[in-house]
Amino acid sequence: MRPLQLKAAIYSLMPAGISEVKKVYLEIASERNNINKVEELMLKANEDFGINLDKFGKMMIAVTEIVMNAIVHGNKENPNKKVRVYVEHDKNIMRIAVTDEGEGFDIGKMTDPTISENLLDAHGRGVFIARAMVDEFYYKHHKGKGSEFVLIVKKD
């Protein structure tokens, strides 16, 4: 996985020169019941982007898994810590960045939850599922500033 620069993800997820980029943003307290706000944000973003229902469902699973991980594992459900969701899209690509204020982790040390000795391990499933649901998936830990996931969905 290639690391991304936080500045690039927060200020502009799309390459320079792309016209008609639409952006939406949400900041939530790290409470599980705020996941519905993220779902509403993604519905709003897809009104303009317009991917089919099957691909939208997969994207929604990926985004909600990553946001829930940010709330529970990243920010330890501390309501004073925020999760931010940035969505940008043009007519062909949607990029979703999810940031938290947690301590991060080494994604390279995550185990594959589909291997028999890991089947009962409760860790890593959300990231594994999210990675499988989108076209591209990136993670970057920013020392002292939290973690960032970027999910990319392409309109076929």
C-alpha cells in the first residue's frame, strides 16, 4: 500500500486540473450512533456521483467499516476526539478520506482473517472487508496526528 500525504487528502483528493469536482465533508464525535450521519453523507455524495446500487452498497460497507474502526479502535470511543470524512468526486472517480485522532497501527502487521489460525481473531476484519469492497485502498499513520484511510471508487 502506498502512503498518502495528509495535506493532499484533506485539501484535495483529486488530481490537479480536474474540473467539476464536488466535495462534501463531515466531522463527528467518536460515538457509534453517529454512523448514520456518515451513511447520510454517502447517500448525498452518490446523488451526484451516481454509481449503481451494487457498487454503492459495497462502498457503503467499506466506509462504515473504516469509520467504525476510527471511532472504536482509533479514538477509543472518546467523544472529545473527532472522526472526519472527506468526499470528493468528479464524473468518474470518488475518493473518500477518513481521519481519526488515534495512535494508529502498523497495517503491515495485520493478519489475514481468512487463514484458519486467524478465524477466531476479532481484529482486522473491518479493514480486510473494506479493502475488498473498493477499487483502491490506502492507509497512512501521521505520528501524533492520527490515522488516515483513503478509499477510491471508480465509476465503471
